[in-house]
Amino acid sequence: MDERETVLSVRDIHVQFGGHVVLHELDLDVYRGEILGFVGASGTGKSVLLRTILGLTQKQKGCIKIFGRDVEKITEEERIQVDMRMGVLFQHGALFSALTVLENIQIPMREYLFLPKALMDELAMLKIELVGLSRSAAGKYPSELSGGMIKRAALARALALDPDIVFLDEPTSGLDPIGAAEFDDLIAKLRDTMGLTVYMVTHDLDSLFSVADRIAVLGGRKVCVAGSIDDMLQSEDAWVKSYFRGKRARRIDPPARLATAGAEV
């Protein structure tokens, strides 16, 4: 019997737009403290599922439980409490262009908390430093930031309320290999220091090998395979086999990669 605490439980989810069915009878669990990598071919519905979990896309059927609560059967006040325990990093950062980094990070605080400005400034600065940005980044606008800085600023906003679970949508897309590796390392360190649970939609094989504790694969409108990297490498599912063992797959085994990574730290 699996004794891990389930932070997110998705059951029998069905989502369609008009006559186009995107997700059907989809089940998924995310456990406390893990980094789950969620993958699938382009256009299969990875972002649709993420948006459905967050309540941004309407489902036609199914049950979503977050922290053990059915999100459709709780009061508005209880839903706010659940929302405060979640952080989201949208693809490309989705920072507000007219606001500084400091002001972007303070958006969740202003929405959910009643704090003096000085305290919000102090908390936002702590988040800026937490994600590896310099304090001087606080007064910059998104147009003045590099791609990597935008990702870190968006992550700081996702962490503004000290959430229990963070949702990351393609967090390393658009970053060079060094920047992507540094961001992966940051995610792993934050998980360990803050006790985060991480739901990460990604296409990045390096991220999956380096930081994902478990991987779920979306195919045929549902989660077709879920497990460790070793499970992915041994799977005979056609898409999984092509993705993890194809021409662009890694040429080293996970144990060797982990030993190399440990030597570099």
C-alpha cells in the first residue's frame, strides 16, 4: 500500500472543446515533496490539464482534489485557502510589463493578504534573493530582464505566499543549456529547503533526468505511463520509447548521470 501523502488527486477527467475531446478518463496523483515531470507530445493537452487543475479551464467530468479537498465541494473561503497554498509559474513568465519585479511579486500578497507596504517590500525582496536574483532587480521592468531573469522573477512571484505546491509550465523553455541547468538546480534546492511539491510540465529531457522524482506521460487523452526514469527507459509504449530512447535521448544511464552530477556539486 502506498503511504505517501497525496497532495493532488485527479480522477476520471474529461475535457473537450466542441466536438474535440482533449482529455478522457484521465487519472493522476502527485505526492508531497516530489518533483513530478509531466510530459507528452505537443498538442496532447498538457497545458489543458494544468489549466483545468487550476480552475482556468472547465471540465465536463471528473474530480480534482487538492490537499484532500474536492475543489467543487468547498466553500469560496475554503477555495481561497487552497489557492493560497498553490503557486504558478506560467510559460514565458507572464509578468505584467507595466510593473516592476518587486510589484509583480507582490501581486499575490495584495490579492490575499492585508499587509503594510513596508512588510510587503521586505517579503518581496526575500523572494528575489531566494531565487538567486540580485536586490537591484527589484526596480527593473520585465523588458529590462534577460530570459533567465524573467523565469526567476516569475518563480519568485509563484513563491510569494510560501505555497505547498508549485505548478511550473515549461520552466526551462527558451533558456540556454547552462541557464536551464541552473534553473533545474534552483528548483531542486527550493524543493529541499522549503518542502515544496512540484508539478512540472516540460519537454526538457535534461530536466527530467536531473530533477524529476517521477514522470507522468500524457498519451491517448490520458496518463498512459507513470513512474521513475528507469520505468520510462524500460517502457515499450511507442511514444515513450521514442522520446526517452530515441535519436535525441541521453546516451548515459541515470546512475552514471547522477554520479557525474554529484561530483560537480
